[in-house]
Amino acid sequence: MIIAILKRKRASVNASLKCLLSMLLLLLCSHHMKAQLCTGSLGDPVVSIDFGSGTASYGGALASGITTYTYVAQAFPSDGYYTIESSTAASGTVWWSTTDHTGGGYMMVVNAATSVKDYFYKKTVTGLCGGTTYEFAAWVVNLLRSQDNNPPNVTFSILSTDESTTYGSYTTGSIPLTSGSAVWKQFGFYFTTPTGVTDVEIKISNSSPGGAPANDLALDDITFRACGPTVTAYTTDGSSSKEVCKDDTTVFTFNGTVSTGYSDPAYQWQVSTDGGTTWTDISGATSTTYVRQPTGAGTYLYRMSAASSTNISSTACRVSSNTITIQVDDSPDPQASSNDPGCEGDTLELSSSTFSGATYSWTGPNGFTSSLQNPVIYGVTSANNGDYIVTLTTAVGCANSDTTSIDVNAAPSADAGEDQNMCEGATVTLEGSGGSTYLWSPASTVTDATSATTNASPTDTTSYILTVSNGTCNAYDTVTVNVWKLPTANAGADQRIFEGEAAQLSGTASGTDVSYAWTPVYNITDATILNPIVTPTEDTTYTLTVTSNLGCGEATDDVFIRVYKTIIIPNAFSPNGDGINDTWNIAKLDTYPEADVNVFNRYGQVVFHSHGYGTAWDGTYNGKPLPVGTYYYAIDLKIGFGKNPSGWVVILR
């Protein structure tokens, strides 16, 4: 309320009221001391102490008077010493391993003295604005890993340069060690410079003593930033960013507001074209409204800065709003291109550059249109020759066109002739046409692969590809030569059977489109199948004939069936000279010329032996008649097949 009254009576404010206003601003800020940092708007850092950076592990010692500690270039300084280093990784296991706060420079690492010293960091800061509230902030980390007998208790003070007056201070209280890793913490507070005061002194002290282990810390990134009322900037529709094309003529109006805090606020709009690294005052833009005119392509950041009217000319006194981003897109580059097909029949592949969210519109010869980014035309002809134009439109609406051209050459017309048939082992003539040069593939089974006319002798059905060229382009055709396989016959292995038995023939046949037949056709179940059953009564040769139905000849093979006669062995005979059954007559044994016949008496003595059976046994042994009785025989037919007969025979008188 007091500030509002002061604003209404700004013309009559005297020096004492101005002093009262500064005190009130400090009280408003001190209301947020527990939160430590500024809750209004901040200005750009006017002080930034980061202890530098470099490639070496250690930085140099601080200037004389800045610290009461002694510098040492060691990863783990002793009590009462400090170092400037980029990492504590080499400090051993007592401290956490950490880099500086931002990970790209040096930090001040302090191993507290066993007796408390006046300060461990002190520096004079110049160039501030009188009568301005600032946020002081610094980052601190407790380095101890698992035990801390006296945790750091740091006091930050802002003093007059003669240290007679304290403008503000803040004590962190005990900063405990952390588990798992080192954790950087930011501490800060507000202070207000008196009118006319532009230089102050930073003094940082630690009220805890050192020890083993105790009170080891690192300090980094000390900043001063003007802190003031909340400054807000927005476009007329309330948004904070816009994206337009470079030829867009839209004029944007920005508005800014400043919350209560300045009795006589002044304003300055600024622009940045490097992402906010540097800001430039816009000439004449000193009200809460700024009208932005169209610009070239680029990213433009805008903000409104504010300060009291007496301080607005100094950037160190200002606080700034949020940023408004105007993205002005350049015209997109479609980069139309193609694979440049050379001949008719080839595939045309068009392409354009990729833009997220963009649309594409292609037009070209022969009524071609496409909305694809990379369209394809198969089998191009001369009708497709000409210019292809693509128009690329970004998601924002920025459009641009580009052109690519093609000029395909006429292709020859290849003709390899009609498909042909041939018997295995024969030769056919291939005749190609349509170009000036020829090439047959595969070349291994033709007499001349580069001649339009050539002879082919494939062993299997083969498709020949004819490549025809007119000197610029190629064309292709295929002709198939079907190879009819010659007939083959295999009547199977010879067989042996006894008279009255059957045998199954095991013939095999091959060839393209063949038929087969057995001869002779008697005593056979079916002469037109490969495995008929035969019952010959005599030794018989069967012939398998395999015939090509396509005129590729025939093949034959024989199989012999040996038919053994069934012998009839009498079990008695009477060699008494009456002319009836006087000999042991074994029917058909003469068909086994290699047979051995042995007859034994009851004592196992051989009484008759014959190799072959040319003369029937007359019942004698060594020319003398054997007595009546039973005798035993064993006949070895010597055929290695079937069972040799044996048994008994009786001699009667």
C-alpha cells in the first residue's frame, strides 16, 4: 500500500521517502529469505565468479588477500590449505569424487583449518547500481564421504568496502554430508545497495573448525543478479513463441507488465539473435508495448527489461522478463533429384529433401503427379522425358520448388525366338534379333555367345537370356530349350526259382515321357508294368524295353530267370534182375550235373557215391549186391540255393 501511495505522489517524493522505499523493497525481498533465491524477475549476471577453466588439473593460486588459506596444487590439501582444481577424483576415499558445479571448469576446494579463521574467501565487486536489490547466490558441496565431525557452516556477507556496514548476510547452517555421491547445493539471499553505492565486498566465512575428518568443502559459481518485480512479456494472443516464413508480412505486437516494486519504472525491449547469449537494446522500444516488424530468416528472442528510471541505462540494474521467440524460417530447399535413368524400361526414382511435417507435390511430363516425397515410375519411356517439379511445403506453410530433368534413350527390341525342344545329346539353333550386338547366357553350352545365331547343346532344360544392345541401351529376352531325357532301362538282377515257383521282376526306367514293356509276354501277369510276376517253367530271359514317346529312341535290358527242376526221389527199389525197378531212378537229377549223391548204411559207411547222376545206382557196393535193408542218402545239388534233399531208401529183393 505504501508503494502504491508513493507511485501516486511520485512528483513530491523527497530523499527520505526514497530511502523508505528502498527499505520496503528490502523487506519484501527478505520475506523470501527462507526460500533463499529471488522469486521475482532477475537480470543478467553482473558478477560471475567461477574460478576459471583450463586443461591442467589445477588452476593457479588466488590473488593476494582473497583468502586466508594457503594454496597447494594437490588433489587433497591438508587442513588450512586450499586448491583450485577441476576434479577431486584423485583425492582418495575420504572425499567424494566430483567435478566443479557445471562440469567444465575449476572450483575452490577448501580443507578447513583446525581453528576457525576470519574468512576463506573475500573479494571486492564493482560496477553495481545504487539503490538496487540484488540476488547473491553461490554453490557449495560437502566433500566428505562417510564421516564429518564438524560439517561446514558457511556465512555469506555483503559488506561495504571498508567492512563497516553489512548490506546483507546469510548463514547456511550445518551442511550435512550426503550419501551415494557429492551433491552441490545453491545458497543465496538478497541485499540492496544504498543510493550511490556501486562497490561492495563479498566475504565468505566458515564457523566450523576442521579436523580428521571434518569440514571439507568446495565453492563455485558466485553470482550477482539484479532482483526486482516480476516482469512478464507476451504477444497479443498470450503466446510466448511464433513461427513464420521469411516472406510473411505479419506484424507482431508484444506487451509487457511489471508487478509492484518500482516507484518510477522504466522499460527497455531487447533482442537476441544468438540464443540469448547476448542482448541488444532496441532503439526507441522503451514502453510496455513493442511492435515487431517483419525480418529476414533467423531465430529472434525478445524480452522486456525494467529498472527504476534513474538506473535503466545500466544493464547491471535491470531485471528482465521471460523471452518471446519468433522463429522466421527460410524458404525450404527441396533439392529435387533423380537416379537419372539412361534407357527406356529403366525405373525412375525421384527424391526430395526431408523436412519434418512437410508435404510434397510433384508434377511432370505425361500427366505425372504425386504427393510422395520420393515417388517412383517403373518402365519409363520417351514419353516420360522432361522436367519434374517438386513443391515442398513445411508444416508452417513455407513453400519452395525445385526441378530435376531426365532424358532417357530408346531401347532396342530383343527377340530370342520361340522356345524349343530337343532330345538329350542333340543340338538346336538359337536365333536372336533386335540390336547391333548380342550376348547369350549361359555361354558354356553355346558355340558362340556373341553371335545372333548360335548352336546350343544343353544337357538339361535351360533358359537362355539374350542381351541385345544398340550401343547405348540394352534389352533382354529369354528362350527356353527343353531337354527331353533319353530313355534308360534296367531289368533288375537275375533270379533263381524252383519249378512251379513265381518271381517278381524289378525293372526301373527313366527318361522324359517314356513307356515300357516286357518280352516274352507269356507266364507274366502284366507286361506293361515295371514289376510284374512271372512263372516260367523253363530257364527264361525277359527283356525290358523302354521307349521314348517323344521320338528320342529306346533302351533295353535283360534279366535271366533260372528255373531248377523238381527231382523225384523213390524211397525203395528192388534190384532183383526182373527188369522192374532194378535201379534207384531219381527223375530229373540229371539236370544237376554237378550234384554229389552219397548213400550210407546204418553204420554211416558210404556204400554209394556219384558226382552227377549219369548212371542210376543198382544197389551194389564194390560190385556186390547189398543186403535188403534201409539205407540213408544225402544229395548236394551244388546250386547254392534252396535245401539239399536227404532221406532214406529201402532195398528190396
